[in-house]
Amino acid sequence: MDARDLAILKAVYGLGTPSPKHIESETGIPKSTIHYRLNKLREAGVLKNDLYELDAAAIGLDVTVITEVLAEFAEGYHESVGSRLGEIDGVSDVYFTMGDTDFIVVAHLPNGAFVQRLIEEYEAIDGVERTSSKFVIATIKEEQNPIHAYHFDTLLELDLQSNTE
């Protein structure tokens, strides 16, 4: 993987489309090169399927850290602290939660050495009181699209269509 591959991947996810025309406008990389490289990334297993789901481990981001963050209660803290957590390099998901934990943060890192930096950045945020982190040993199930987590019959029972009207 080189700088062009990374620029293409960033554009795919930033634009929300694998369209070579849109990626060319964003990156300046020719459409033919984009098409060729997307095919090569799929063949290499970096892109899992035609939906362009990324295999983070295939590009070296194979350390997943899940962190519980406790924050000091203040007006709007869920937005201010949450957005600051989301700005840290490597953080892919930030959830504001109910219960004993204020936030759940998921990060994908290249190796264990980056964990210390990550935790230090969490704890440097005003309002963060404490963190508790866990390394993922093995991924048993990871689903990017929630509809795939249901059997078809269950989806029919949920009457989801009435929620879209």
C-alpha cells in the first residue's frame, strides 16, 4: 500500500462512494488508476467485498482497543467530550451511553505502542476523569450493516417499513 492507495481509500470513505469519477475529483488520481487500484485492494483482501468494507487488519491496523471513558458531568459534555474523543487519530467509533460509563470508544491501531499515546490523548481532554481499556483478542462477529444481524423473518416481524413513512 502506498500513498495513492491510502488517498483512494480515504476518498471512498470520505465521499461515501467508490465512484472513480468522484474519487478522481477528490484526489486528482486518474479514473483508470483508481479502478485498477480498487480491484487490486479487493484482490489483496483489503476491501472485503463489493460494498468496499475495509479489513483494518489487512492494512496493519490490527490492534483494536475498546475504552470506557468516564467524564465529569457538565452541560453539553456529551457533545464536547464526545467530539474531542472522535478527533483522536485511530478512533473509529464514539458512543455516548447510559449507566456507569459515559462513553465507549473504539480505536484501531497499528501496534501496542500506540495504545499509550491513545490513552494519554483521552486523558488530556478536559472533563475526562478516568478510562478503562480492553484489547480485542479475536473478533467473533463484526457487522457494519445492522440489517445483516437479523434473520429475514425477524425483519418482516419488525414492520420496519412503517417507520420510514
